Amino acid sequence: MNTAAASVLESEAQNPGASEPAQFLTFTSAGEAYAIDTLCVREIIEYGQVTQVPMMPDFIRGVINLRGSVVPVIDLQARFSRGTTQQGSRTCIVILEVFQEGDAQVLGIVVDSVSEVIEIDLGDIKPAPVIGNRIRGDFIRGMVRVRGEFLTLLQVDQVLCVSEIAGQLH
């Protein structure tokens, strides 16, 4: 987790009654609405040429060349064990920077569509219910109600845990 995100979470833990706003990027995957903290978002690009790499788990679509850097691309829908994302006119790749074990990792996630950036008061984030989740509990940071609809906030460092993904390669 990057230092800015860590300081937000630390501030939240030290002062749980505070209602600090944070910005989140909202998107859809498999017909569900999700959001991730904008502090880890580098950019959003059009879905283009993804080079498949042999012997990768199903949720790794392949790699892309992003201005000379090789960036792994994760199919978020497949990562959630919900099939694979079907490419459409709004399908895109969200490029994220994830900090784990002191190292920055740049990864892309394939999503059906990106919606908007919204501000959410951290005090409004509620724990996800223990049952009824369609994804692993450790992938969920919490839930929040936005314009009458529930939005699942993802814990990006868990969804894109590099050591867990690397463990599935062997």
C-alpha cells in the first residue's frame, strides 16, 4: 500500500469518529459496481493488444507494453472466479500501482467499464456482511451506499497480492 493510502487508513484508525473524504474510482465488473481508492490509480487506458503468456493462471490475461514497461494484466472478473470479462466497447484497463513488502508493483486490471470518480466520507464505509458476498471477504475494504445503491470498496493490496499471485504460478 502506498504511503498516502497508509496514512489515510492510519488516520481513520486513530480517529474513527472522523469523517474524512477520500476519492474513489468507480467501475463495473461482471455487472457489479466496485470502487478503488484513487491513490493507487495511475491511469486508465483503452483495452488493446494484450500478449498472452503461457502457463499463467486463468485470471492473468497477459502483459501489455506501457511506454516501454511490461505490465501484467489481471482479469478482475476471473480473479473473482466469475468467468472472464467479455471485451466490449467500454472495456478498459485500469493501471494501478500497488505497494507490497516495500516494493511498488504496476499492474493492470480489466474492467467492463469505468464510471466516475466520487468522494466518499471514510466514516460512511461499513463492513461487508459476513454472508452473501460474491467475492472473497479479504478482497473487500467495506461497502457504502451511493445514490441509493450499494458500492463494494475493494482492498486493492489483497485483490492484487503479488506474493499470492506468484504462488499460483508454480
